[in-house]
Amino acid sequence: MKYFDYAASTPLDEEAAQVFVKASTEYYGNSNSLHDFGGQANELLNHCRQEMADLLAVQETGIYFTSGGTESNFLAIRALLTSAFKTGKHIITSIAEHSSVISVFQQLEEEGYETTYLPFNENGVINLEQFNKALKEETVLVAIQHGNSEIGTLQPILEISKICKRNNILLHSDCVHTFGKMDLKPIAKAVDSLAISGHKFYGPKGSGLAYINPQLNWLSFFPGTVHEKGFRPGTVNLPAVASMTVAAQKAYNELQMNHQHDLSVRSAFLRGLAPIMSHCIIYDALNEDQLPSTVGLRMKGIEGQYVMLECNRRGFAISTGSACQSDMHAPSKTMKAMDVKLKEAKEFIRISFGRSTTVNDATELAAALTTIIKQTLNQ
């Protein structure tokens, strides 16, 4: 079986796994305990905090370790709302946001907030003119995903940030799909908060972090919480934090190499689709606004779930979109954001590459997809 679902989850890096075991067996004290075991654990935790802050070029006082992207998105958005620059109950996000962002916005609507959900243009990117028109005097928060997890398009966060700053609006960005694939220092500087998840860049599942600008005076969603300076309850998972930190450092050290690798694999895959390209629709952005590791596409007239099962039968693991909604039998949110009709949206599949994907692997997958579509159309 060959794996093409790295956008859903990656295997744990071997070095990161060794660090996980070492931290579990040697630094098992509670980092909040006052004895020496707790002190050793706290020292390692603070070291990891500084290392992650260095990767983002932010202050370590703004780094909060969490259980992953979902918790980071939820708590960061909640924290920003307690430190809004002005009074108002209007918030903005996109139709294609991860379910963890959509769900918290739905909660906020029940609490009296008004939400504007922005669509994508034909290139899978938010239109800045539409964004500007959506702004109101009462707008206090914007949450826009940096990289789309289904088609890999990059949103204009730097431009959105400038607009938000001019209007005293706080900005959160879900960076789960981009951390480890590109340098996020400019993004971290531009936003008020962001979220990442360890298992997307060869770290352990159940690890992640939220960054919140230390200049903001936020209130805890869980009053009385002492862990992570009141950001979240529960003992910090130090082995996961240490393991994630090692995986993050390795990802940053290999950014350029992995980017070139993904470009080569993507090119080979798309070349392999040439015989059936007239039956395919590839969704991507232009030039540097596209992550090469993610390919979102439709095969006209064939449901994505059928294609996924046929690929699985042939030894290739692909997906039909975000793993966080795959069991809901709902069409891709990204397709909805791009105004793709329901029937066509159900044709969507996602191919995503990783470190271990070879050009030959990609060529073989393209050949399998070619066979599937030819056989299906000839039935």
C-alpha cells in the first residue's frame, strides 16, 4: 500500500519518536510540581517553548502547547475575543475553514455574534475586494486559514493583516496545513494568533500549539486554570511537546529540500494524468500561492468515494477531502466555497505527498487513476 494522504496525517519521525520515549522515561515529573523532577520537566518544557518560538520568530511568552490544531483554534479564537480592540459582535471567516473553526463560530452565533462566511474565487483564494466589502464598524475578529487543507491554496494573510490592522480588527490564522512546509515567520508576525498541529509535520498525534501575541491581555476560557499560564487545563504532555519540537526543527531544516521534492513529485503526477486530463479538473492557485504537496481534483462523472475505494483496492491510499469530515458524507467545504454544485463536489478527491513519496510512486498512482477512469467510462 502506497500512502498519498499526508495532508491528513504523517508518520512519526524516527528521531522524534526516540525523543518521545526519552522524555517519557526520564522527564516524567509534572512540569508544575515544585520538586526536582518537576523542575527538570519544566526546564525541558521551557526549552521547547523557546525553540518553537525561534522557528516562528516570536516571543516565547506567546507560545502555548495544546493537544493539536482543533484545541489551538478554539482557545485562540476565544482568547482573542476577550481582548478585542473595540466593541462589536461581527466576525468574519471563510466557507472552507476547518471544522474546528466553523464549529466555534457557530457557537459564537448562538451567543449573539453575526458571522460573514467568505467564498473562494476560481483559484481557491479569498477575493480581497469581497473581504473589504464584508467589513463593518462592528467587526472585531477575522479567522482565515493560511493554507487550504484540501487543495493546498494559500490565502493572502499578509494583505488581510494590513486591512485588519487599519481597522483595529484581530486576526487568527489556522496554519496547521502550512507549518513545516514553508517559513511562517512573516505570517506569525502579521497575525494576532495562529494554530499548528504536530502530526501534520511528522510529530506525534495529540500535540500542537497556539501562538497569541503577548501584547494582548486575554482571559482564560477556563477560569482557575494553572497549566500553560491559564490557557488550557490539564497536565502538559511533555513527551509529545518534546517530540513535536524535534519534528518541527527537522521540518524547518529541510524546508527547501522538501519543497523541491514536492514540486518534482507533483509534476510527475500531473504528467501521468495527461491521457485523461480532459476528464479531470485540477483545483489550484497561481505560482507561489500553491503548496505543491497537495493536489485537489475531480474526475468528471465519477464520485470521489468510488475513486478512493478503487485506488485502495489497487494499493493506493488517497482521500476525498479533510479527514475531519470524511465520515459525514458531506461534500468538500472547499468545493462549496468555490461554488461547485453538489453533484460535482462529490467527485472531489485529494492527493497529498510526503517525504517518502517518490516520483515513481506518483507516476504509478496517475496510471491507476487513468485505468480507473477509462474502465468506468467504458462500462
